[in-house]
Amino acid sequence: LALAIGGLILTAATALLVTISQAWANRPATRDAFDAHVNGVANFLTAMLEEATLPEGINSARKAISLDRAPGFSETDDPLVRFYLREAPPLFFWPEPGSVASRVHGFLQVDQREGLRLLWYSDLQELEKNEKGIREPEDEDELFCTVISPFCTEVFYCYYGDKDDSENDLKKWEITDELEEDINDGDFRLPAFVKLVFKWDEENLERVVSLAIDRPVPSGIAEEP
């Protein structure tokens, strides 16, 4: 009986050792793949936002990256980071064979189910003027949706100082999970950075990257505030 129990314990210990060894052997490759994915997403978004510009006929005083609600969103929905690209990268699938999406209006969204995604439409689509006289799709269903990463399901907004601070005021960083809203006029303030949180729960992996929004930088992933 003792030999039988000892044999069972030895077998269980061996199985546990093999399991731990396999997990350890697979861990570096898993971590490398996760890091490569996160780095690729961060570099892609940084490069894309650096190409953001203003559509033709828009006041040049307006920023190329702003906050706005996507077509079909209600006034109770928070605005999203909005940008315009004269020519979009190939990741923006365009249904016409041999052509790429152009004159694209994009909205960056973190969805709890799908992850980090881009909602977008093109000036080449059939558009209607909204109540502000802006041509856009009538409904959210007419937007294209491009998933960038299923691992990003959380976003934080980074603000430096207050909206009315002068250059001489002492400023500090504030990081929040909600956009800053002006209680007087209801406008939302564009953050200096957004922090994107990437998680792979099954592998217990997590990364956080900062993406410049208010003042895009040309050097890739910005230093975290």
C-alpha cells in the first residue's frame, strides 16, 4: 500500500513538474508575442494620428485631432477621439477591389466586448447633412468598424493642469477614467495623452502604453506622464 501511494505521489509530482516546465517554456514566446502585438498597435496608432489633418474647407484654427460623437451616437454618449485622414492605411478595408479608403473620418473607441476599434466613414460614401450642416452617415450602422486589438478594454485620460491655467501656473498631471467635462458649457476637454491598458487574462499578461493626443509626437510611443 505504501509503495502504491508513493508511486501515485511520484506520478503526480512528475506530472506537475512537466506542466510547470511546459508553462515556463511557453511563457517567453507568449510574452514576446503579446509585447509585439502591443508595440505594433501603439506604433500604428501613433503613426496614424501623426498623419491626421483637417478636411478641406474646415477652419484652420481647429485641431486635427478632436473630441466628437460618432454618427448615430446620442447626446448622452461620451465623445470619442476623432481624426481625419486624406488617405487611410490598408487596414481600413474598402469594398471596391483594387482601391484603398480615402478621405476618412475616424473615431477611436474602446469597447468592452470587442476591445480597441476604429469606427469610420469616408466622404466617398452616400452621406446626408446633419443638423449642423455636416455631411455624415445617417446611422451608426453605416459606419465601418475595424478592430485593432481585442486585448485593450480599458482607457485612461491624462490631463496636464486645468483648462484655464496660465503658463506661469503650477501644473500637475491628472489621470482619470472619464473625459473632463466643463460644467458651464458641457464641452469635453481633449486630453494630452490616453493610456491604453492591454490585458491577456488567460496568460496573466498586462501592458500599458501612452498615446499622445493633444500634441502628437513624431518619435513613436510617448513617455508616460
